[in-house]
Amino acid sequence: MTSGLRIRNLSKNFGGLQVARNITLDIPTGARAALIGPNGAGKTTFANLIIGALQPSSGSIHLDGKDISQLGEAARVRAGIAKTFQITNLFKDLSVRDNIRLPILEREHRTFRFLERHDGDAAIEAEVEELLADFRLLPLANRLVRSLAYGQQRLVELALTLSLKPRILILDEPAAGVPSSDSHLIVDAIKRLPTYLSVLIIEHDMKLVFEVASRIIVLVNGAVLVEGTPEEISRDLRVRELYLGAGHG
Amino acid sequence: MIRISTIDIVRTSLGGTGKLLPVAILITCAFAAFWLFPYDLGFLTQMLIMMVFVVSFDLILGYAGVATLGHAAMYGCGAYAAGLFAIHASPDPLLGLAVGAVIGALIAFFSGLLLMRAHGLSLLMLSIAITMVLQEIASKARDVTGGADGLTGISMTPILGVFEFDFIGKTAFWYAFSVLFIILVVLRVLVASPFGLALRGIKDSPSRMRAIGTPVYWRKVTAYVIGGTIAGIAGALSAQITSLVSVEAFNFALSADVMVMLILGGAGRLYGALIGTLVFMTVRHVAASIDPFNWLFVIGFMLLAVVFFLPDGLISLPRRVAGMIGARK
Ligand SMILES: Nc1ncnc2c1ncn2[C@@H]1O[C@H](COP(=O)(O)OP(=O)(O)OP(=O)(O)O)[C@@H](O)[C@H]1O
Ligand SMILES: [Mg+2]
């Protein structure tokens, strides 16, 4: 099987600190995988290695059989890998609508056009409006992102990333900071994602993880502790100890 | 807090006709200035040229968020190119402008290839250094540029073969105004284009731009070249209208003034550049004639006030005032 992401012996050091240790993992096409682990386990670092925001110290990453380890971040996005940021990273001085529109224009290779209007393409505008509607963002569409509440910004973050139409989607704690009244929007959006898309979700909220993931990977100290189905993971003694602590057993 | 420019508010309240409002204001102001200050046309024309120059910097700093202190490089090269072209090749003004534009673009392209890889302090230093090198070349190449004495002997034929440059400067005034007007129209189209949106994205978050699959380098180089082209045109205008180019066209102070004028008026909205230039040059003109040694105080305090109380520049003042009155009610 060569379809999907194939990660082999991925390691990363920050000076003396090893934050990824020999991670070997497959995320096949259509997977719904979750990456869990305690704070500081190296989950975000691992995601950054995959999207190319960080270069690994050693190891390789293949997408559909092609080695993408040497590609830069922008090139990997164009190859179909996209990630939401754990700490919201949006275009704060642009409107919500422009935050969705810009990635679509980039995806469609439109931004080297100088003479047409940025909102002039009917097909792109329709796509923008649809995404805004999906995330209940239409009433906020003309607001600057910096004026939104944090939970609303998280929704924009997810909508923006989906607007890239990635094949591999990495969600770094998408629901963190979202008020519980809105978190179903995130869960629904994840469940709605087309099946050709592989999803890796990093999340502390176990309820959310069990709701969307069919495979769970547990990362501790930069290394994979155990990988399995939700049932296997919830039975695993080491994981129970990790999450419930000795006192709760 | 919703940030929309005052112009946008007026525009939406006027509906479709509102689009033409800034244009109408601009033309009205030009006619008013022309009739009210017939003895200051020379100064007004200088102001118009400076507006072209500052608005070109707005594209680079205000839209793309690239802070340099060497924008005079393209202005100076455009001025020398247009001056030399007038003396040695053709005294036609429009051809001269085109030459200034091309040279501005070339300088911006080759320096931009280096500059747009740099950030922050090193970008500021490199942009200053490039301008210094160009200034040194201009002052050393005495045979070509006239060195420290400046390039003289520039005389222009009538614009389009019709409008002769007159002694009072009427033609020069309308010439400069027309160029500014056309450039504003072009820039308005440009900033509303997908490319313009991408520039604002780059200014806002280069890291997110990369995360949406956009290498920002070539977009920044392109913006720099467009800004450099317009700066070259501003330099060419200045050479043609004053019939003189001096090495001071590369002065560090000029690059710094351009930044001050832009911040004063409000970066990233085109019209802010015009307001900043208007206020800066008027204050300098008036204050310098009252107290030639201390006029910088006035500018300095104005800049402090703007940075602290009006971070979006003077152009945001009406909206701020309206907001305060609204809040009091
Ligand atoms: N740029 C960096 N330089 C040095 N150390 C770093 C860097 N980025 C992360 N680290 C360290 O690497 C370790 C893993 O961090 P990472 O953010 O990947 O953890 P995480 O699993 O995402 O944690 P959380 O659940 O809190 O988001 C931490 O000890 C962190 O301090
Ligand atoms: Mg993290």
C-alpha cells in the first residue's frame, strides 16, 4: 500500500531535547486517526514536521509513494497537506470572508492577477459563501477577524484550512477554546468531511476523539507508546494510567 | 471594533455614486488649490510629485508590510534616467516618464531579489546601503551625472506636443496632477485585485501565507517592482519639472520622510498617503518660513501624537471623532 501518508523513523531534536523519537506511522487514505498524549508530548511538533514547518533531524515522509521530506511548507500544501493551528493563526486585519477567499484564490492560482476584482469570480464566491454558511459564519462575514471572540476565530481557522481542499488534514486541537455550544459545529464539520480525505486530529477532549476517530495513536515523550482502535486504547493499561493517574485506578 | 475607512462608510451610504466620491474630491481639491494659491504652484507641484512617491511606498509598506528605508533608490535612478534621456536622447516628457518607470522597475527588481529575502533590521540596513551605493556612484560619475553639482541642462518639449511648460508652472501642475491621478486609478484597481488581497495577507501573516501554500517571496518582489516603477516615475517627474537632478535625490532623509508622511497619513489605504504628504509638506513649508531651525519640532510632535492616538493615521481621524461623539451619547 502506497496510498496516503507513510512516516518512517521520524526524529527531531531541539538542541539536546529530543521531541520526536523514531516515529513510524501510516495514515492511509480516508483514515480518521487521532493523536493523543500529555502536554509537551510532541504532538504539535510532529504535525509541524509533516506539514514542513519544521525540518526533521532524520527520517522520511512519503505521500502516495512520493518522498516529500525535502519539500518546503508551501509545496506540501500544494501537494495536499494542510493543518489547523493550535494557536489560531489567521489574517487578523482581514475580514472573515477575505480569510476564506484568499486561500481559495491561492489554491486556484489566481493571486498573480492584477486587473480583475478579488471578489469577481462567481464560482469562487459561491464556494466562499458555502463555507461561511457551514460554519455559521455568515453573520460575521464582514467583521475583521481580530474583532471576533476566540471561539469564533477557531471556526474561521477550520473553515480557512478546509478551503484549501486538502487530502491530508491535520487538526491541532480544533475544539480548544470553542464554547461547548459551538463545539458541535466542529464535530459536524469533521464528520461531514469527504471520505477520500485523511484526517489526523490532535485532541485532549476524549469525547471528541472517540466520536470521530477510528484509530488512536498515543504519543509520550516524542515516541509512539501504543496505536490501536478506540476500544484497544481504552482498554490499554498504560494509557489508562497515563490519563486516569495512579489514584483513579 | 470594526475597522472600515471613513471613505468606505461614506461610499456605502452613497451607494453606487460613492465610488466616484474620492475622485470628485481629488479633482475639486486640485482646482481649488490651483485657483487659491496661484503664486505657490511650484510648491504645490512638488507636493503632487511627492504624493506619487509616497503612494508608491504605500504599496510596499502599507499593503505588503515590507518596511524599507531606501525607497529613494528608485526615485533617484528614475530622476537621473529621465534627466539623461532628455539631454541625450529625446526631450519628450512622456517618453522620459516611461524611461524613469523602466529604470525604477529594474533597480527595484535587482535590489528586490536581495532585499525581499531579508527581514526587520537587516532589511532596513540593506535598503539604506543600496541607496548609499547608488548615491556614491551618482556623485563619482561626474562626466555623466554632473557629480555633486547635479545634472543640469534638462529642457522638455511640450507634453503631447501641445502643452508647453510655462514659467509660472501651470502646465507642470496639471502634468503632475494627471500623472498622480492615473497612478491612483491604477493602484486602486491593483489593491482590489486578487494580488492586492494576497499582499494584505502577506502583511498580516507571512506564516499563514506559507501554510496556505503561498511562497511569499515572488509576490513581495513583484510588489517591490511595481512600487519601484512608480517611484521611478516620481523621480522622472521631478527631473523634468525642476530641470535639475542632484545627488540629494538619493538622500537618506528623503526615504525617511516618505515613511513619516505615509505613517502620518495612514498606511495601507492609498488616500492616507496623500493626506500625510499634504500635511507634512504644508507644515514644513509654513513652519520653516516662521522658524527655519525648529520646524522639525512640529513634525516630531505631530508624528508622536499620531502614533499614540491615531495608529491608523490622520485618515482615520474623522471616524475616530465620530466614534467618540457616538460613544458620548
Ligand atoms: N521551537 C522549539 N524549540 C525548542 N523546544 C521546543 C520548540 N517547540 C516545542 N518545543 C518543546 O518540545 C516539546 C514538545 O512540544 P509540543 O508543542 O510539540 O507538545 P504538544 O504535545 O503539542 O503539547 P500540547 O498538548 O501542550 O499542545 C515541549 O517540551 C516543548 O517545550
Ligand atoms: Mg500542541
